[in-house]
Amino acid sequence: MTGAGSVECAVVGLGVLGAASLLALARAGVSCVGLEAGRVGHPDGGSGGETRIFRTAVATGPDHVRLLDRSRELWTGVPGAPFTACGALTVGTRDDARVRAVALPGRTTVFGAAAAAARWPAHVLGADEVAVLDPGGGLLDAGAATRGLVAQARRAGAGVREEVTVLGIGTRRGRAVLHTVDGETVADSVVVATGHGDGLVPGVAGIEQRRVVLSWFGVRDPALFAPAAFPPGVHTAAPAHTFFPTVDGATIKINHQQPQPRVHSPADHHPPVEAGYTRDWADAVAARLDGMSARPARLETYVEGYTRQRRGVVALTAGAPRTVTLGGFSGQGFKYAPAVGELVADLVRTGRSRSPAFAPALAVGG
Ligand SMILES: Cc1cc2nc3c(=O)[nH]c(=O)nc-3n(C[C@H](O)[C@H](O)[C@H](O)COP(=O)(O)OP(=O)(O)OC[C@H]3O[C@@H](n4cnc5c(N)ncnc54)[C@H](O)[C@@H]3O)c2cc1C
């Protein structure tokens, strides 16, 4: 056989968003194949860096909250148990806009400094600080999550081809022709979910690829930093950062939120990080976390696509073959992936989406 033959839909890229799209397509009865340049769950794309925060309380409105509720349902059923339902936190001063935005009545609970310190003893809160608990939130194991979605897609009938790079996409008699080193795959429609990999279709402007730096630090008492005692979350006061519980029994992970340089090459999966990267902020973070070392044990870099509005794009290209392109999820894409996969399957099948979130069905070119 050359390539994967003929299908109704081909998904290019099986990071978390491509994997979720493939699963939703297969469940909807669409004959489909996913083509992935690497091995599924590899750490060189959006799945890198071990873990992701999942939350259901977001400030971007009810459409996004609904998608997150649906994602939670779907994450809970993914094989390999990649989702730990330990809740997610937002910590900061009571009057901070980011804190207030996620204090959603009926969805989250606000803990004052003393109550928060009693419940999550690793956190050292100032008297004017609060912790907002999103009990629907939790921790995702990134590699296991992507592998689990692809395993489910296979079971639902999808084809999966690993270590196959799509070199170009052409058209023939209204169908898409995907060129690979071993031949071609012909499809009625295509989902392009290549992360910051090569843009195989033109048209989605305004997505900037930027570096993300993750830093791991040792902790004196790892039990204080296990997921149940130290759910993942964000601290909004300077130096603003996201924090992640230990998964190795020795270190926790911090993502200091500061402007990061652009990445220009789609081949650059791990851009360099400058010496002394943590020097200006690690002491301040360590002062807020009981027993955290201020010296990093490890630093790693990744790449993510950002849009100006900090919202992902799910774009439908007008004309045939129908093409859906995903990107620019601005540090938020992992949590949404299962529900976004369902939006993608809707677009592929009908050209319409069940949700106005992420500007779906936006025609971006001919
Ligand atoms: C360090 C970091 C931390 C983050 N933290 C969070 C978080 O806590 N919570 C959250 O919700 N989100 C978070 N995000 C965002 C989220 O992880 C991303 O939005 C999401 O993973 C992007 O997934 P993707 O499938 O679009 O891209 P990727 O995972 O990059 O997948 C693209 C895939 O396409 C493949 N590919 C590329 N070109 C080709 C080709 N030509 N042919 C075949 N295959 C190809 C690649 O090999 C890759 O596997 C974070 C992102 C980063 C980088």
C-alpha cells in the first residue's frame, strides 16, 4: 500500500488537539486516519513538560466553561488515567482582577489566607491573599493523555500512522492529496493540527510562536507537594507563575509568566534559555512555598502558538476540500482538547459547529 489510501478525513499531527479530533471523528463514524511525524505522546511539541493544568473556571465566558465541562467528562474516560481530579487553584490578592474573574459563584470556593494555609500547607499566603479552588480542575499527564486519546481513536476505528511526516497537501478533483515519503493519502477533508510545525495550509494569520520555559525545583518535604495537597494552579501576584505538584517525588514545576521571545523555525522544538534565567524571581516564589529550593534542578523549553486575543483558532477554510486548521491556543489548548475535537468533527461533517467558542466556522480563505 502506498500512503494510507483513501479516507473521508485525514488528520495531520497527533498532538493533543489532533488526537482529540481523530477520536471525535472516529466516534462520529467518519473513516479517518491520523498522520504523526513522531511517536504519539512525544515531548517535542505541545505535550512536552510532563503535566498540564486543567480548570473549568475561566474568565472567557460561558461558552468556554461549557466546553471545559465537556472536556472534563471526556478526560475522565481516557484510558491510562491521565487526569487526576485534585482541583486547581488561583492564588492572589482578594482584589486582583484575575482572582475575581475566576471566583464564579457555584463553581469555585474562595478561601481566606488562614483557611487556605490549613488546607494546602505548602502555600504561604499574605494576609490580603486568597486561594480560589476550582474543584472540577485537576492535573493532566500530558504524554499519557495524548496516547490515551489516540488509543481510544484506534478502538473507535481510526487509522494511525506514526513517524510519517506530511510533506505537502495538494488537491485532485476536489479531494485533498497528502504527500508523504511513502506515497500519498487521499481524503475528502483534512484537519491540520501541526502545532508550531510547518504551516501546510495558508490562511490563519496572527499566530505567533513563542518560547515557554519550565523550571523544576527541589522541595524539602515532597509529601506537602503531592497533587492532593498541592493542586496545580496560578499565583497572580508578581512574579506571576503557574505551579505544578511533584510527579517524581522530589521536584515541583514552575512556569514563570513573563514575555518570551518568538521562535521562528518550525524545526526548533526546544529553544535555548539564557544562564541565570531564574535568578530574578525564584527567591520570591520560594518565599511563598514552604521548603522549595530557589536553585533550579532542571530547566526545559518548549514552544506554543499565541494569538493577540489569547484564544485558540479553529478555522474552516472555504471551498473544497474542506480543511480545518487548529492553532494559537495561547497556553490553554490542552485542557480544551477533547471538546475542541468534537467541534472539529462537527466542522468536518457539516461545516458548522455546536459552539461559538474559538471562532469556529471562521472562513479564512479559498
Ligand atoms: C510548556 C507548555 C505548558 C503549557 N501548559 C498548559 C496548561 O497547563 N494547560 C493547558 O490547557 N494548556 C497548556 N499549554 C498549551 C497546550 O499544551 C497546547 O495548546 C497544546 O498542547 C497544543 O497542542 P497541538 O496538538 O496543537 O500541538 P502539538 O502538541 O505541538 O502537536 C502537533 C503535532 O503535529 C506533528 N506534526 C507537525 N508537523 C507535521 C507534519 N508535517 N506531518 C505530520 N505531523 C506533524 C508534531 O510532531 C506534533 O506531534 C502549554 C503549552 C506549553 C508549550
